[in-house]
Amino acid sequence: RARQGGRAAHTPNGFPCRNAATMMATPLPVEARLEPLTRERLEAVLAVEQAAYAHPWSRANFSDALDAGYQAQMLLGGETVLGYFVAMKGVDEAHLLNITVAPAHQRQGWAMVLLQALDLWARGQGAGWLWLEVRAGNRRAIEVYEAHGFQHVGLRKAYYPAGRTEREDALVMSLKL
């Protein structure tokens, strides 16, 4: 929703949004909730990961993140995985390692909900900054991050796999909390 009457814009679930002009008008279901990503739910998360990416995280990537105690949250609509994120805490920052919205639920505002949840967790951990890498060619994700307030701060050459022998650059982005 756009700013009206001097009030800050919000996502459909009530979270403040830094750039509401890029939000989808589709209302979000009221029944969505965040829960910790656990090994018991890993099969459903892996199915979403594999449907969403040409180069998905493996079971071992998720297991390693859980073993390390990284913040891992799932967004559920009933028992359906709408999305999830994995982040690690640093000294005074948090680093987003993976954020995914299930392909069937993209462009409905769920990425913003996940980013707001990440913001709240990071602030609660005393983080002053959020950091992430994103494929340079992933315009949709870059637009979501920019709408959330992330700024481009660097480039990592040949960071992501892009085929059997090819690599793709990553944009480094940060957000001051």
C-alpha cells in the first residue's frame, strides 16, 4: 500500500515497508506463521529449495546450518511451506545465507514478511547491519532487497555456480538496522 495521510506504509500483515510501491496488492492469508526450521521439516524445505533454484542448497547445507545453530525459520500457511530463511549472527551484524519463497507463492508479499522477521531477529541479537549476496542476474530478488532498504556495497566475482563450468557474480548488499 502506498503512503497515505502521512502514515508509514505497511505490508498486508501489518509490518512496516520501506518502499510500498513495489509490494503486491494480493492480500496475505491471516493464518501464516513462523516456526523454527527443524530436521523434521527438512524434506518439505528441500522440495521448495529444489523447485526454486537451478543450484539449490543440499541437505548437507541445511544440516550444517542447523548444526551450527544458525537462525532458520519457516513461514507456514497451514502446513504448507510458503518460504524460509537461514541467517548467521556475527559480532555486530547478521548475514542472510538463504531466503526462499516457494515458487507457487512468489509475488504475494511473502519475501517482505520473511525479511521483516529477519530484521526483528537480527535487532534482537544486537546486530547493527544485515548483509547478503545475491546473483547479479536475479533482478526480482534484487528489487525485493532494494525495496526493503538494502544498498549495493560490492561485487564478488564468479561467486555462484551457473552451470557445469560457468560461474556468476554476486552483488553484496547491506542494510543498516
